[in-house]
Amino acid sequence: MLNGFIDKLIGKNKSKDIAKKRLQFALIYDKLDISEEILGNLQQDIIEVVSRYFIIDKKSLTLDIQRERNFSALVVNTPIIKAVRREVGKKATA
């Protein structure tokens, strides 16, 4: 799961760049103590919640953890196909 996520995220690059990016991700995940299982569960939870409001391309969804000096940020990127229309108090429908 994590390798597929990283491959999607970084695309096709030189092997040196790929190795560098993987090392950066490994260090961030290690420091934040995020396992592959937790990351997979988080991705499924995000898909479930966002899908209540939007029809999205679930296969294209990517998660990225970006680290700045004093904090880390979770960045979610997914194409939105369209908004889901729903009435107040009712479940969403496409």
C-alpha cells in the first residue's frame, strides 16, 4: 500500500530522485510514528467522508505528508467529478 502510494505520488523520475523522496517519506513517517496500516485506514476514512459531499476519482486520491520546520501537514489531493446534492437531514444522492 505504502509503496503504491509513493509511486503514485512521485511519478516517473530518475532513480536517485525516487530514492531521495522515499527516504524523506520514510523519515517523516518514522518521526510521526505512522504505520502503513494507519495510513491505509486514514485514506479509506477520507474517501468515505469526502464521498458524502463529492463524487471523486477514488483511484487518483493521494495523501502526502509535508514537513516544514515546526510542523507536518497532511495534504489530500483528488479530482472532484461533481458535487453530491442532498437535502438537509437526508443521506446524499448522486
